[in-house]
Amino acid sequence: MTLCLNRLQEERKQWRRDHPFGFVAKPQRTPQATLDLKRWECAIPGKKDTLWEGCVLKLELIFPDGKFTPPLFHPNVYPSGTVCLSILNEEEAWRPAITIKQILLGIQDLLNDPNPESPAQADAYNLFKKDRPAYERRVRQVVRENPPM
Amino acid sequence: MDSGSADPISEAHALVTELYSPANQRNPTRINDIQTRLQHLQRGDHAWQIADSLLRGPSAHHRFMGALTFTVKVNVSSHDIDEATSLQVLEHLIHHFVTIVKQGEQAMVVRKLASSLVTLFRHSTCPCERVLWQVAASLAHGGFVSEQQAQTVDFSTSLLPTLDTQQATALLFFSVTLAEATLRLEDEPNELVGSALGRAITNTGDGLLLVQYILPQISEQSGAALDKQVHQTLGSEVMNSWKAWLGVASNRSLPNGDEVHGLAVSCGHNIIETLRVPVLSELAASTLTQVFESRRSAFDDTSIWVLAQVLADSIVTTHITSLTEGHEDSESMTYVDLLVAYLSHLQLKVFSDPMPPENAKILNVAHNIFKTPGYAVIDDPATPRVLEFWNEIAEGVLDELQGNDPRWQMIKAHLAQVVLGLFNKLLYPPSDDLADWSDEERSEFNAFRHEACDYLLSAYPILGVELVSVFQESATNHLQNGDWRGFEAAMFCIAQLSEAVDENGHADQCLDAIFGSDAFARLCAGGETGIPLKARQTLVDTFGKYESYFERHNSLLPGVLNILFESLNFESCAQAASRSFLTLSKSCSRVLTSELPIFLDQLDLFRTKPTATSSTMPKVLEGIATIVQRLPTDEEKVQTLERILSFFVQEATQARQEAANSAYDVACSHGHLILSCIASIGKGLRLDADEVINIDATATEQNPYPPSFWNSGPGSRAQQFIMESMRLLVVDFPVDSNMIDSACDILKAGYTESSGLFVFPPSMTVDFIKSFPLGISGTDVIMGTASAFLASHASHFIQIRDEAVALIVHVSQLFASMLDNSNLYDPETANAGIDFFARLTPKYYTVLFSLTEPLPSLAPNSSYQSTPAFSVPLHFALHALTRPEALTLRSASAFWVALIDLRGNSAEETAALDQVLHSFIPRLSQTLINQVAGRCARSDLASLGDVLRRLIFKKMAFARPSIDAALDALDLHTLDDTSNRVPILSQQDKSRFVQSLVVARGARQQSTEIIRAFWLKCRGMSYDYAQ
């Protein structure tokens, strides 16, 4: 994959002009205080009227991988924090034209709508399959621990 | 076709009348029936005549339907219209167009007919090209004019001046429709629309000439001859037309591209001039802003120069200035958007040296936007917009300018001015104002504050520590005066700047001025009760963000921690306070030991408060334990720990009582709080990372549980407290996955230590793991703990052989029950159990394979009564490879990979291992081949392929015959066109598959591709993403 810095610069501008409410996406700073456009610090709010409402989750985007920091309790998030989502997978639906906005909205959708066909961590997956009330309790705990900024 | 109607034309007229009759408006069934019938007629043999007739109809509705009928008929007759028909229909359409315009038809009908004309134009048989010219000529002539005749009269100098306002408006409707349709054509397959697109783009120059002709007309006639409504309609159409033709002008196959582009840019100059025309100004601003965002090449130096004049001194400037004074409605935002679009277009170029006076004025206007009254985002949308520009500048300076660039100082001054302008916008609303805000408004305002801080961080490398000093002065003054809103805003900015200044200490002097002040000392002493919650929340958050500063200035810590403890009592501050307490305790633990008695007293107060929850209390305890760990002697540590832990035994007894009273939810949540607090103490007591014991070290005789201060000395009471709490909350207590998590954390806390409070007897882990029944939620965490336990003793595994055997036997028995009784099968236990074996195999294989006796305590009818215990996990892992659950299949694959890779420490050991593996290879090969031959899910191919690849590469001699046999046994068929069964795989396919894998020599990517291709062939090519 060739990273096109110009495109990422344009992404940055587009994001500034128009981004979904409550989301954050900004390139990380290098020790010299310049921007590293390949690594973005992002924040995804839990969708309204879902279990995840009221939280803001931090995500590191190193194109095209998204990684929750710290790792998130979710069936489709690997123990390392990496998100298992088809649009982030170069062998599946990822295309260079996919924007940060699409990625973050895709992950937000995934939060409340896990894909049981692609389990990535046993902890959340098993609870999701086996004991939904306990799963929901854990999610509520995650929400409490990740209040908005 | 028009079945059931003797006179379809009259019927169509009647249907349209009925369709719009007020009597039918509340009868959707009738409306539906009419529409269905009308659509039938519009597609029928008489559609052309119906369209013609309706266009001469008595009402605008009839004529609208006439135009629509033309469009429908053209669309449904795409194969029936030849060139002659096309020309004939074109003549009709143009004739009608000219007529209805002459008659002063309503815009709705004129637009619809313009759209019908474009539909015909894009038809492949339509021969005309310069249709705009032709329609203009026809309008001027008052009847149809052929394309050839039209082109004998010059379009811009002779035709356009003859058009009256109505004709010009109609021509613009048509022009916009044609341009927008042309843009859509660009997105369609060239083989389908190539000819139409080619003809359409020849109209670009004419479309722009029309724009260029109309613009001065409407500018000159402003407020005079033209009615305001007509003026705005013309203005809107001409600007839409410019936008649309600009898009077409960027088409690479456009003839005379440069000339047309020049024309488009020149139209832009005229549009910029219309910003001065009051009735068109807002429209022009909105159009220009959109074009700045999408077609930046539409502007040249002249455009920018002209726009600078307008922005610096015109009604546009007046609008923005009024907005900043609070006198304008939000519609004036259009002008702010244009201002920002202009500045963003120029970026750093706006700071040219010398700076043109216009740009200086524009920048001044931009700075004044921060003076707009009201809260940013909520009442003032302009501030966030202009801040975007300053953020871009701050980010761009470092990348694009050298420090010695003459513009550096100038830009620095502007960036500093922004900081000063922004400060008032960051003031958090007082509770009265906040009460009126919705949750969304609060979030939006908070998001703005963070955007503003993002700007501060971008500006810091340019402004340096002066930036912090601005906020420091503000914070000190406001603190002194008790202005908490000002203090909160200043501290908020200082907190966000910690990222840039905490570690390097650059701003220490500024921070000293705040935290060393008398006013702050009074705050620490707890005398200040008037501090509002928001200011308190921001302050405690700031403490946590300056851990390095407080490490360097540890004399301030007691006071700071006092504020933190005090803040734990307030719900809105407790989270931030506990987080900051933990951060500071960790970074400054060495100097805080003398404060422990005070902290313990504070803890005693805090733990009875409603804010002591599972989100706050574990953090506080971890912080305290981190400090305890720094006490010089174990004796000192144990005193503190006993005091804390004895409390949890009481609490656990109480939770047990709650469970006994059937208050299960309360009991579990109570139990979870206790266990998570104890686990946090374990985390805090953990030694520094560089002192962690090496679990891979080869110390053969190490005692896994040597007598120590903590298990047999004075510390044993504290350890007993933990074990007692665990016992109370695990044995005969409701099973809860959160509690299991925390209990496992307690056990794991000591696994990386050689001795300490949390280093428990190995039997404790084993008993804990064995105490849970098959199928409970949390099995994966329990088994993960078992794996961690074995890993922590791997270097001296002989010393815990009995415990290892007990765990192996326990899990194998679970496996045997699931194999014997499929109803008991639990995917979580299957996955977690196999994962446990995959992890233990490399280190504990000698323990595992020494279990040659059958498992004890099996069900009497078990099929594994005479099976050696070691092979039960292998049977189970084989079965797991056929399971549909991805995690189980993945861990089973990992187990087989571990087994195939396993090498003994001696030749005898390796031979013995091979013997075990070889006895499983035939069934393993058969399972793998069946799965990769299209049975498994695509997503499982990677893990199954990994096993097959290694099997072939590492165990070729033994595996090859089994794999060949498994392939031979494959009997996959499909049906051909005549429904005969035909085999999917030939013998050649099968042998080529194995041969390719052999040639790949274990290369991962190559093998994966071979296996994937084989799976696709077996499954059918419709599963190929590339198809």
C-alpha cells in the first residue's frame, strides 16, 4: 500500500470542514512537533440510543489499521486492541479511497452491531454469545470508564 | 397497447385533471390508480401525441405532464428512436419550449420541458451538438431553428442581446439542466454514453458565454428594472450554471480546454463583483465558497485580488462586522464562510511581506470574529469556522517556513493574537446558562474547547512558553480574585498544553507561579469551599496531566493530593480525581511514603461514600499500594496492608450475607468491587518492570512457594485476609463473570513476583480453577489464568508437576465429557481449553505425555475409559478442527501447529513425540483436507492452512500418504448443464494441489494462495471476490 501524504493532508482539511459530531481525528505529533499524517489519534462516541451511548473511545489509526487504546472489550476487537472490520482489511473491503470518516463511522456501527462471524477476542465474544445480560453489564462498565472529554 | 381506451388523448387530459382535483387529494387509492393509468399511456403508442396535446393543455399541470410524457416516452423508446424520429421530436420540443416561454409559462413547466430536451439530447441517435446555441436561436427567432441555421448568427454578440428576461431565464434553466446532465454522464460507462458526452461538452463554451453575458446585465440592473424575485431567480440560475459548467470544463477531452477554462475563470471575476450587489450578494458568497471547496482552479490571481478588495471593504465586510457586534442573523455566516474559504485558499500566502492593505484588513476582520457575542458553536457559529483556518496556519508554519523566514514573526504575532481573542470563548457557562442547554449542545461546546486546545498545541512550537505564561497569568489573577470561571478556562488550557511542556520542564516557572501561590496554598488547605465543581474537575484533571512537574516539585504533592481526596467526594470529579491520584502516586511514590497515614485516614472516609465505586476505588487503592511498595521494610508494608485488607474481609462477609438473602445482583456488584480493589492492590504492589523475574530462566530446583515473610512470617495474616476474601466470594457464591475477572487478576498479580503478598500457594490457583463447573461465562479468563500460572512456573515446572497434572486432568475431563455427550459441548470451554493446551505444550509436554493412564473419574459409559489421558486433548483438538466456531477452530489449529513444531530435548524424546503425532496424522490429514476442500468458512482457511502447510513441510514422509489418501477419498460433484453429476476435481487437480504445496516449501503466502485456490475450486467460483 502506498501512503499518499497529499491525500492524507486533504483528509485532514476535509475532516476539519466536516466531520460527524462527537468524533475526533487528528494526526499525532512527532517529537519535533510536526504532524505525522500516518498516525492519527481518534475518538469515537458511542451511538445514541445504544448500549454504547455516553462513552468516547480512543482509537489509534495507523493506516489502515485501527487500534483501540487501551484494548476494548468487544467481540470484534483483538486482545491487542486492533479492530477486525472488513473495510480495514486490505484483503477484504479496504480501498485506498476509504476516508477516515467512513472508517470511524464503520467502527461506531460495529460497536453495537458486532459481527459474530469474525470473533477477535474470546472474552467479549463468549459473553456476547453466552450471557447477553453479563455482556451488556460489561459494556456499561466500559461506557462508565470512558466518559466524554 | 392503449387497451380499453377509444381516445387516449382525451383520457390523458381527463386523468391529469382528476389527478390534481382537490376532491381526490385525500384518496390515495384513486391517485394511485390515476398515476398507474397515466404511466401506461405515457409509455404507449400514442404517447407522442398525448405529450403534444398535453403541452397545449389548459393548465400548467397539463403542460407539466406533457413535458413529463416526452421524457418518459424518450426513455422507454430507447431502441425505437432513430435519427429521423429524434430530429422530429427535437423540433416538437423546441417549438413547445419557445411557445411556452413566449406565453410566460410557470417556471416548473419550463424546467420540466428543458429536462425533456436534455433527455432527448443525451439519446444516442440525437445528431445535434450545439443545442444551447440552437435553443437560443429558436427563442430569439420565435420558432424552431435548425442547428445549422442557428450557427449562422453569432451566439454571444448577436443572439443573446436579443433575448428578453423571460427568454434568458428559460435559456439558463436549459443550460443548467444540460450542464448537470453532462456531469452525470461523466460517471456513466463511456461505451454507453460516450457519444452523448462528446456532444454535450461542446456546449461548455456556450454555457459559460451565457453566464458571462447575463452577469453584468443583472448587476447593472440591480434595484432598477428587475423585480427582486426575477433578479434572484436569474442570479441563482446563472451561478448554478457557472458551477455546473465549471465542472464540465475540467473534462480532459474538452476541445479548446484552455480557452474555455479562461472563460470560466473570467465568469468567476464577474460573480465576485456581484458580491457588491445587495440582492445577489449572499447567493454569490455561497456559490464562491462552494467553488473554493470543490474547484480551486476556478480562481486566478485576478480573482483573488478582486475578492480581496470586496472582502476588505464592501457590504460583505459590513455584514461580517455586524455579525461580530451581535447585530446579524445567522444567514451572515455565508459571508464568514467565504472569508474563511478565501483565507484557507491562500494559506500562508496571505502573510506576504509586505502585506497588501486588503489582506491586513481581512485578517483584522478574522480576528474580530472572536469578539462575536455568545457561546461558540451554541450562539456563535463563526468562531469555530475561523478557528479552523488558524489551526491550518499553525500546523502549516512548521512544515513550510524556516525560523529565519521574514514572515515568521508576523505569523507568530497573529497566532498570539488568536490566543488572546480565543480565551473568552473558552469560558465555561455558569450553571444558569448551562441548565438551558441540551446534552448535545454541551457536547458540542466541549468539543469546541478541545478544538481550541488543539490549536494551542499546534501554536506552541511557534509561540513557545510565552503561550503558557499567558494562561498562567490569567490563572493566577483569577485564582487571586476568586473568579472561578476564568481560573477554570486558564487551567483547562494549561492542562491541554501539558503534552508539550510537562516532561521537558519548559513551563515549570509558569506552573510554579500558580501552584506556589498563596491562593493555591489556601485551596490545598481545604479552606476554599466556594470552588465550583467544574473548576474543581478541571483542576484535578490538570494535576494528573502534570505528573513530571509534580515529580520535580514534590513538596507540592501533599496539598495537591489533599485536593484530590477532597474531590473524590463529588460525583462529577471522582473519576478525574481517582485517575490523577493514581498517576501522581505512581510517578511520585518514593516521596509519598510519609503521607501514607494521612492517605489511609482519607481512604477510610472515602470508602463509605457513594462515589467509592468500581471505577474510582480500585484506582485509589492501586495508588496507595504503589506507595506502600516503596516502604523500606516488609514490616512497615504489612501494617498498612493489614489495615486495608481487613476491611475487605468484613465487606466480603457482608456480600455473602447479601447473596444469602437472595440479593444476587447487589451481592455480585459488591463482590466485584471488593475483588477489583484487592486486584488493584496487587497491581500497585507489583515490582518495577525491570525487576520482574524471568519466567524463562532455567532454575531447575526453585521452590515454587518458598517460605517467606508473606506466607509464613508476619505478613501471613495479610495474605490470609486476601485468601479469606477470595474464599468468601468464590465458594458457594453466585457465579459472575466480572468477579471471575477480578479474582483471576488477584491470582495473576503474584505470578510475576518471586515472593510477596500476592504470591499464593500453587494449590490455590488449581483449586480456584477446578471450582468452576463446565460451561460458565468467564471460562476463557479462568483458563487464561491457568496458562499464566503454568507459564510463571515454566522454569521449574518439575516443582509444580502435581499442580500441572491436576490442571491437565481437569481440562481433559471436561473435554472427555464434551466428546462423550455433545449436549454438554460448550464452545467457550472448548476454545479456552485447547488454548490452554496449545500454550502449555511447548514447556510442559513431558508432563502431558507422561499421563499414559486413562483419566480418573470418567462417566461409566465414556468412550475414553481406556484411552491414555494425554491423548484426550488431541482427540478433542481433532474434533475442534471440524467445529464451525471460528475461535475454537483457530485455537485447535494453533495447538496442532505447536505439536508439529515440537522438538524434544533429546533424540529419545523427539522419537516419542513423533510416535504420538504419527498416530494422529491420518485423521488429522483427513480432517484438514475435508475442511480446505470447500467445507470450512473462507475466514478459517488461514489457520487451517497453517497446519496443513507445516504438516507437509515438516512431516512430509509421514503425512504425504495420509494426505494423498484423504484427497483420493474426496468425492465432490457438481451438476452440468444437462443435470449430470460431474466431478469437481480431477486426479490431476488433486496431485497438483499436493505437489504445489510441496514445492512451496512451507512458504506462508504461497501456500495460503494454493490452499485458497483449491478451496475456491471445490466451493465454486461464485465465491471468488474477484469475480
